[in-house]
Amino acid sequence: MLEIRPNCECCDKDLPPESAEAMICSFECTFCTRCAGEVLGKVCPNCGGGLVQRPIRPAHLLEMNPPSTERILKPNGCAHQNA
């Protein structure tokens, strides 16, 4: 079951469960579409895997299968990935 993490690991943008702007890798590292595309080139900086759009869990299933509330944030964002 996907964790559905609540934020972008780079810029800390909120990515609620219904967001079409969430991108994930196979380990569920989570990034917004701007960071995934413009900063990371659609490659996860943690595992090197590809980033794809996160599926949206139907609202009626969120109560029984709630999204994660744990925010994961890279201390220096992802700016160092461009260097």
C-alpha cells in the first residue's frame, strides 16, 4: 500500500492525497512536478530510479487507508543535484 507522503522532499510543497502534482519513485520518494522535472530531470536523487506521477487514492478509501503524515525533507533541498 502506498504511503502517500504529504510533501515534496526538495521544496516542502504540500502534496495532499488528491494532488496530481506528486511524483514518486519505486521507493515512494516524493517530489512535486516542478522539482522532479526542472531540478531532478525525473530521476530520484535517493535511488536513481525514474519518477512517475503518484496514483490518486479514491477519497472513499482514505479513511480506511489514510495517507502518511510524516514529512520528509532534504536539509539542503535538491539544489545540490544540479552541481
